[in-house]
Amino acid sequence: MGADTRFSPAAWNPDNARALPLSRETEEGVVTGIADNRAPAPAETPHIEPGRALALVDFSPPSVGVGERLIRMAYRLGVPGAMLSGPMGKKARTRLLATVNNTLPGSRAAGTAIRAGHFLVHGAKTPIAQVDFAGAARVTPPLEKVVHSFSWLTDLEACAAREQAAPVAERVLMAWLQANPKPPTKPGKGPAWSVGNTGARLANWLAHAPLILSGEKALRIRTLAHIAATARWLDRHVTNAEDGLAEVAGWVGIVAAGLLLPDGRPRRLYGEAGLIKALGELMGDDGGVLSRSPLAQMEAIALLVRLRGCYHATRRDAPPAVERVVELLVPPLLALTHGDGGLGSWQGGWAVDGADVEALIQASGVRTRPLRDVRQWGYQRVSAHKSILQFDTAPPPMPAQARFGCASTLAFEFSHGPHRIVVNCGGAASGGGLVPVRLEQGLRATAAHSTLTLDDANSTAVLINGMIGSGVTEVAVDRKTLPQETGSNATRLEASHNGYATRYGLTHQRILLLRDDGSELRGEDLLLPAGKKGKRGKVGFAIRFHLGPEVDVNLTADGKGAGLSLPDGSYWQFRSATDEGEMTVEDSLWVDGQGRPQATQQIVVQGMVSRGGGTFGWIIKKMN
């Protein structure tokens, strides 16, 4: 493995944490974020895990009669839907049975760019005429997803009336169909035919049918034939998805086709059973997806909201389990919102704008409060007056779940009102827009998060292609409310991880104490011997506090503190309470709500510490 390097926005060398393989056993009281392996195909009566026994959602297939169970079984075995729907009847003409009312928000800016002949993805424009829709000439992953999932249809619909948007949509669709005349024999033949992109594309085609089926008859017939062929392809290959979220997208496409295409009842019954099983394997009991990514959480909500629109278009109710899953997905997502309504930067995500989050929640129809202790998902939230603290208290996701897994254990974010004071860099998933792809691996590193690093190494190995290696396997968490001498209370969060135990014989423990008036955040980072006897020698440490884009920072004369000025006129002070190490201000970057990089700064406390352990205290306090 290559050597780990310190985070620097100017240059980055791919890095892996230097650790020996560790077991990933789950112990009672330890947050691990570990998912079970998926079964290759949906079963009629899936096994309910012990952890699911007390869950509020039943992930068994929807309850149906004996006849419908037989139809579902026969369809899964390959009997054509037309034969099961009407064995003696004439095959129905391919057409859509209803028009879906889209409630999901789109980007007017991105839609306007499409009308002008460009795909706009995270601030980067790509001429549509230069895109290889066949996928032979690979483009950046964010652009691939937009192009081949047809998510751009939502943006196009948001920026213009149908009569203006439809000709544009049809031209792009025609180019795509020309490059992809028929489905391949199996998944993986380029990004156009991954299960995730294919399922999302089918759902988007059906949801935005007026944009792509309003033109010439020849194109309409060709498109309907391709929709039917895509649905049959997903029937066969959905369980070969690249990850859990992609499988859910595939099942959503199947169910949508079962609702909106003729002779769709067998496909719908088959798809509903598979979808509910896949949802059970996508998320934990607290509603957080196992990839621990807020972006994946948003995508799961959007997929189910779009599917619910397909049910409503055909005057059906979605299965109760689907509705309940939407209700479970929203509170954990809200737990990662700051005072400006936008998301914290976790597991490859960027600080998604509050308006985008609010529009998605409104489309979901769920009205609820954020969860403060999403223990299984692995995030702690403390809301204290105008201040909000977010704390990562779990290992990174398992490799099978990770798309942009980050070594962020024990990192935190802190905001006051609409202003972010301490952040993580975020944005690994936006690499390929204005964020260069070469920075993706660096943005996933421990040093790109507001936490402690040893020897410039990651607490968990960061591998290529979004994968995560060995490192943190156990995180112990404790949360308490403590009375203060002033008569008020404070919330105390304590967590520790074993990511550095094998390499350096040290356990990292972090204690955060936030007063209820939100004016003071005290922190203590402890390095404790992992064994009975500490090792000899010293190792380099660095504690990083990446600052928000609106924070103006100035070091104090004694070199032990820094003044932090916010745009609202408030003044905060950061103080290091340890004599060990030197405090400096260095360049950093932060990926904004549209996935674009912004130049920022970071406070770094660094030096050498004994392998026998050490303690480093610090405080962030509002001074006016």
C-alpha cells in the first residue's frame, strides 16, 4: 500500500491507511454500521433477522391472496406477464396507462443549460453533442449518472413549459437510443447498463413520459418498445446490482413498469416483493442507509417518492411498508442538517443546499423532527439554542455498501445560526464536476475531516473506486446530559475508536461538551494505550479544524488561540489547552451546496506525542 499523506488542496497523493487486516465482529453496545450480504433473488417468505424482529416495518412481501402469490411465483420463474394476465386473450399493445404527476424538485439552472445545449453537473458544463452516449469514451461518474439515469428530465421540466422542453428531451433521447439500440445480454456493459442507472432511467422515462412521447409517431413507438425491453431486462438482472441502493433503483423501475404498462400486474407483484426485501437490506432499524451517506439517503427518498407518484397515477395506494420506509428515512436525514437547512459533509457528500433538502422533504409528505441520536447510522446531533453539533461515531461503511466511503470516524461539524464554524471538506462524490477527479481520494481521507490523525495516516484505509479497507472496527459511544455550575445543562458526547491500535498501539478517544445555550464547545482528544503496556517512542499527531467558508480567522499573539469572526458580527475564540504541539492556520477547501469547491482555511494543532499516550484539550467559545 502507498504511504498516507497530509491533506492539501494543492496536491494529493492517493493514500491508504497502513493497517493489518482486522475482524469486523459486531459486539453489543458497539456501533459498527455493518450490513448483511444480500440474497441473490427475492424469496416468498424471507428470513427476518433478529435485529428486525422489533422493527416498525415488516419487510415481508405484501400480503396477497393465494392466486396472486401463484402469479408472482410464476412470473419470477419466467412465465410472461401477458400469459398470466390473459392466457386466452390478445397481447396488449404497448402503451402507458396513466400520466404521472412529478412532485420531485429539479434544478432550473441545470434545465436551462440543457436547453442551451449543455449538461451542467456540479458547476461543470459539458456540450451534449460531445457526450458519447454508448459509454465507450468514459466521462466523469457524476456526468455518467446524470446522462444515463435521465435524471436531467426533472431539471428540464423545472425550467420550461412542456411544449418548449419536449423537443429538447426528444433530441437527447434520440441520440441515446441511437447509441443504445437494445439492452446487452448482462449488466456491466458500460454505465448505461448498470442496474442502478437502468432502474432510475426506466422510472424517469415513465414519470416524464409527456416530455419524450409527445413527438413523432416513429420515435414514440421506438421509445415504448425500448421501455418494454428495459423492463424485461431488469426483471432478469436486478439482483446483479452493484450495491444495495442500485438494487432498490432497479426494483423501483420494475414496479413502475408494472403499474404503467399493460399486462403489468404480475410484474408489479413480483417487483413489490423484491423492492420491500431490498429496502430491508438497504437501511438500519433507525432508518439510516447502511452506506451512511446523506446523498444515498436523499436518493432513496427520491426513488420512493417517484414510485409513489406512479401508484397515485394509477389510483392505487403504495404498500404500507413502502410508505413506512419513507417515514423512517426522513428523520435521520434531518439529523444531518445545520441551521441553514443544508446538510453536513459526510461520507462523500457535500453541503447540499437547504432549499434542495426542504423541497425533497416537502415532496415526501413527511413532517417530523430530526433524530438526535441515530446510533445505528452512526451520527450524534446536539441542538443547543442557535448552535448545532454533528459527530461521527461509527466506523466507515462496509465495502459492499460504500460508494464514496470516508475515514471520518470521530470527526465533527459545528454551526451557529446560518453560519458553519467547523466543517469537513466533503464532496468526494462530486469529483468530476469543478472538483477534480484526482482529489476524490484525498477528500475521503481522515485529514479532510475535523478530527485527529496519527503519522498523517488514515484511521481506516481509503482505497480506489470508493472502497474502504481495514482500520476502525469498533466505536464505543456514550451520551449524557450534565448540570453546570451556572445552573444550566450541557450535553456530553464521548466516543473512541480502534483505527490506530494495530499500527501505533493507541486508541483515539474524543470528548465533546456543548453548553445548552450553544455558546461554548469544549473538546478533549485522548490517545490511550491499546494494550496493557504502552509502546516506546513518539509519533506525529495533527488535530484539524476545517473552517467554514464565511469564517475569518486570525491567530493570537501567544500562538495558542485564534479569533473567528462570522458575518453576523459574532466573534468566537478557539483556544488550545495543551502545551504539546504547535498551532498553525493552513489552506483548505470546502465543497459547497452545489458540489463546487471553495477555498477555506483550517486550524491545525500538531506535534509529537509519546506512544504511551497523551491528552489534548481545546475550546471554541462565543465571546460576544
